[in-house]
Amino acid sequence: MNILIIENSPTLSQLLQKALESYRYNTTLDDENFQSKSLISKKIFDFVILNTNMGKELTVEILDYIKKTDKDTKVLGVCNKGSWVEKVDFLNHGGDDVLTYPFPVQELLARIQSLIRRPKSYVDENLYLGDYVLDTKNRVVTKDEKDINLRKKEYSLFEYLARNKNRAISRCELLDHVWDYREYVGSNTIDVHIKRLRDKLEDKNLINTIHGVGYKIKAKKPKAS
């Protein structure tokens, strides 16, 4: 098995390499410069170990490239610091598992084998909501094969509601999952975005207001053509 190790600490990368090669894994070392990028497209690696502490934007950028180029490549995140929020964020962006330093070699090997055993399967990256189609890969919404021009936050808000259709979502939950905790968010921000979303979707009844709670989308069947 060929394993790519993307780690910005030479000490940790060499420790990982030595441990894995002692169990006859073939390893390649890389760092935050991601010089092995061209090798990903050639599908040389079966597995990638990625340091999640290289900065959120850089980590997500590398992770997104790997998953978009070869969705079957398993990516294990390793970190020596960071909160559970960062780990969840890594998993939500397509990471397959996260392991926190320090850890025994046996646990690392067990995690690798567990991920490799997962069956490869086709996953439809579209969400279907009545006549609306959400292309979650390209973050585009269409209706009757026509694009609906949504801003970044409007799309994120719509996708989160669509993924949780038939469930009332509180404003606090929307703030936690759609807005970055570092952003200043006014008291009426969500209401304003919901109004803009309703206007652009041209369906006032798609997103329901649940008074005292938040909002809910009801599952809808597409209209008969």
C-alpha cells in the first residue's frame, strides 16, 4: 500500500514514516507546500495522512483537492492540538477520520485498516427538493434546469435546511453551522437571508417559519412534467 504523509513537522513526518515502513507500507513525505499534488491525479496513493494543524484554509484546500481528484482515496487527519470544532470541520469537508497525538502505532495501523476496509460506493452529490436540485459539489441550485443565482451564505443556508428537511431548525443551530463563529452576526441576519432566499427561489411556501423556534423545509415531490 502506498501512503502519502502531509505533515509540516519534519520530526513527526519521519516518525510516521519509520513506523509505517516497519510494517512494510510504502510512504512518501510531503509538507504544506503540497508538492505531491500532481501525483494525486495519477492515483498513486491508496491512503493519505494529513496534518490538520496547518491552518484551516490550507488544510481544507488540500483535503478538497484530494477528494475531488480521487474520491476513493481515504484521508486520515492527525493533529496535536485543536478543538473538537476543528475536527468536526475536517470531517465535514470529506475527511474520513481524525487521530490526535500522541497515539500508539497500533492505533494508527488499526485506523488505516478500518478505513481501507470501507467499501467504495457511488455517492450522488446532488440534493433533490421538489423541482430544485442542489449540486453540493459546485454549490449551485437549479430549478427546471435553470440556475438560481445565490450568494455564498444563501446557498449554505439553503443546503443546510435541505439536508435537514422535515425538521425545525433553530436560529442558534443555523448560526452554528452556516455562519463562522468569528463573524459578527446581527440579531436579524438569519431573517434577512431567509427573505432573500425566498425571493430568489420564488416559492414563499418552501421555507416555513416555525414561530418561537426557527425554520423548516418540508419535503416536496417534483411536479409532474
